[in-house]
Amino acid sequence: MKKRRQQQGFNKKVSLSAWLTRHAQVLLSSLGRLWQRPLGSLMTLLVLGIAIALPLGLHLLVGNLQQLASQWDSGASISVFIRDNTDKKAIDSLIDTLRSRDSIRDVQHITPEQALEEFRRQSGFTSALELLDDNPLPHVLQIHPQDTNISSEKLQAFLKSLENRPEVELALADLQWVERFQGITHIIQRVALVLALLLSLAVLLIIGNTIRLEIQGRRDEIEIIKLVGGSNAFIRRPFLYEGFWYGLFGSLIALGMILLSGLVLQEPVSHLANLYQSDFRLGRLTATTVLVVVSISVLLGILGAWIAVHQHLGEMEPD
């Protein structure tokens, strides 16, 4: 009994090794077929790369816009005007309370003296301001929420809660700017999603049509294989691996295009950011994004090949 179990285990290992060997041979032979027609394969892969790079580029654009908003001081900022005659202790207590909230990233206190000096420097009315008996400007708190994509409803509710405090005279936020920016971002996200779906279909059709032409070119070979008893799975296997290679190389070309585009745009974007005294830099591809793009492209390649083979294999029967 023990010897029989050992023999069965040995047979399973041998059969698994033979199965892996066959698939490795077919994998390499399908790659060789692509290499045998380099010009046609390269043109197909370039088209696939462009189709995959377009939605990926839009995805990175949305991410960079969100990153830019998080670094832009005017993004979803709130100005809180303190009532006159409010003592410094009450103002400091309010600042400490606001800074303790997880939803608030930063609180800046602008004193009346600082505000007057800034107004004097930027307005050019230095002589007129010297005629004032006292400083009419109030204490101002500049609040920056942690979430730069905060909804206008939440922002409005936060403004009301601030105005209900006895120290606060008025709380203002550029809600219109926030809504416009969020609207633009959402539109780009939807465009990226729709484009990704359409171009995924295009990738599927391109690979499917390429495999269909390959099947037509090997019609006689397929009929002979069927004539000698070859199964559909045996015939389908090399075409599925060709779809795998098309999806893999197409995604790698797309990633290369995105990386090259980032290198070309990095210098002018950095120059523009420096003009606005910002340290903004273009976001780069993450390992997760690369893995997702490659996986989806490979799956689309295999699916497109399977559809093409399934559609045409049944039509090819030996006479």
C-alpha cells in the first residue's frame, strides 16, 4: 500500500512536470511567432500601447490635480473674522480648539497689525493709512481643512458651527471655487472611466482581430491537427498565449509612454511651480498602478484571443 501511494505521488509529480513543460514550450513558441513578423507585431503593440496609455494618463492627471489642490493655499480655505474687543486668551483658546480637530490641517492667525502691514504693502495707500487714528482691521483666522475635496455641504455646515461661537463675527469660504474645482475633477474622472471602458473594448477587438487573422493564416495546420485527433484545448493554447504576450507588451509600451511623457513635462511643470513658489512635482506611477494596468491588459489579451478562437475554431473542420 505504501509503495502504491509513493508511486501515485511520483506519477503526479511527473504529470505536473510534463504539464508545466508543455505550457512553457507553447509560451515560448507563441513568443517566437510574434518575433517572426516583427513589423506587424510592433505596429499592433504600438496601437495597443496608445489605447492603454490614454486612460492611464487621465488617471494620473486627476491624481496630480488633487495633489495640486492639497498644496494650493486657496483650496477650500476658510476665513474667520473675530469680533472686536475679544481678548487674546479667548482667541488663543479658539485656535487651540480648532487645531485639535482631525478635520483641520492648519490654522493661521493674522493679527490686525499684520493685516494692516500687508494691506499697506500691497495697496499703495501708505499716506492715507497713516491718517487713521486706530487700526480698523480685526483678528483673522485662516483655516485649511484636512480634506481638500470636502463637499460644499460639509463646508457650509462647518461655517455655521463657527459662526455660532461667541468669538466669531463672520466665517467665509470660497464655496463657488470649491464646487467648480470639484466639478472639473469629477468630470475628468468620469471621462477617464468612460475612455478606459471604450479603449478596453478597443484593445479586446484589436487583439481579437489579430488572433483571427492568425487563425485564418494557420487554417490548414489547424485542420490537420483536428484530423489527427488534436483537441480544441490543444489548438487554442498557443493563441491564448499570443493574447497574453500582446497584453503584456502593450501594457509595458503604455507604461513607457507615460514615463517618457512625465520626463518631458517634468521640467516645464517644475519651472511653473517655482514661479508660484510651490514645491509641486508631477506624481509618478505607483507599483500598485503598474500591477493593475499590466494585469488588466493581460486579461484583456487572453479574453480577446479566447473569443476569436472560440468563434472561428468551430468553423474549421477537416473535410
